[in-house]
Amino acid sequence: MNSTKNTVLISGGSAGIGFEIAKLLTQKGNHVIITGRNQERLNQAAAQLSNATAIVFDVTSEADVDQLVERVKTDFPELNILINNAGFAHAYKLTDTERAWEKADEEMQTNYISLMRLTEKLLPQLSSQKEAAVVNVSSIVALAPGLGVPTYSISKVAVRAYTQLLRLNLSDTSVKVFELMPPLVNTEFSKEIGGENGIPPQQVAEEFVAALESDTFEIHVGGTAQIFDVFRTAGPDAAIRALNGI
């Protein structure tokens, strides 16, 4: 897929992986729309980008989604790439917490239900373009769940399955469907789960853009490639043990 002269919407684009992808894509001549819930952070991010629009937006709010979709239709009719990057994670263990289902509800709503809703509402516009893409950011834990992030892992399994099914459903259309699978990344988002030990977000952005250009639809960034190999050759139990160091 062409990685230049696109109009790209990135949810959660003001920091971390989303911001680094936005930065690289603007440098390659794309117009990028970044969204997030914090106006000040969005403005600071947009000021560092050469060709970007910042829109305050809460991906978990259906009203916000509807407003965003209508604005995109009016102001950015050429939108042809959606990158579902917004996410949320609680760090806890299933055996040492109370009311874990409340954490699960928040994570599933943010990481899966909201992603599905935004994609569904933007698909008619994307499908009208000559070339388009949906990019869903899942995770290494979609292959092997992490003991310290149980519901985050489950939500990313859902994202992975949704992505695979969406790709099949859109196989005869102009919309290509990508899954970006980072390992632990050193961002503010991942601080609670040991993100300082992760790879830099710039590496995720660079590997993503290379995969976009080569139509590599399942993108195993960094250590995800190793876990995938274990999963494929030794099975899911071995992959879970390898990921969790047991």
C-alpha cells in the first residue's frame, strides 16, 4: 500500500506509539488526524507534526464517535486510513484482586468494543476510497496472555479475532486490514506494567510503515516475532510460559 499522500486518522495519537506513527507518516507526506481526550496534550503533539489536525475525542463515548464521524465526512472526505491505537490497561493478577470484572469491563469497552464501533461507523467512507486500510493495534499478549495484564490480554485476543474476520469480510473490497502486534513498549501508557524495559515506540512506527508499504497484514514487531515462532512450533502453552518467564 502507498505510504504517502494519504489522510490518516489515529485514535490515541497524542503520545506513545500513536504519536510516533503520526510523526513518521507526516514526514512521508500524509495528512494525519490525531485524537485523544486531553486538549492540551493534543495541541502539544500537533505542534510537533508538520501536517496534522488534532481533535478532542473519547473513543468510549458513542456521542463523540458520531460527532467525529460526521466531522470527518465533512472536513476530510478523502480519509482512507484508520489506525485504531487507543487503549487502556490495568495491571493486576486474577487471584489477588476484588471485583476484577469492573476492570475487565473498562478494558473491554476501551480496547475492543470502542474499536469495533469506530471502525464500523467509518467503514462506509473508507470503502468509498480507491485504496484504504484499517489498522488495529493488538499486542504480543494476543498470542500469549500476560499474568500481570489478564483482561488487557483477553481484550487483545478479541481484537486479533475481529481483525482476522474483518480482513476476510473485506477481502473483495478496496480496504486492506492490518494487525500491528507490538511487544512491551517504553511509553507512558505502559509505565504501570514495566514499560521502561520495553522497546522504543519509534521502532514500532518504523516497522509498521515498512509493513504497510509491503502489504504485510500481520505485523510482529520486535519480540512478538519470537513469541509467534514459539506459538507456531511448540504450541500455545510454551508461548505463554516463554512470555511470562516460567
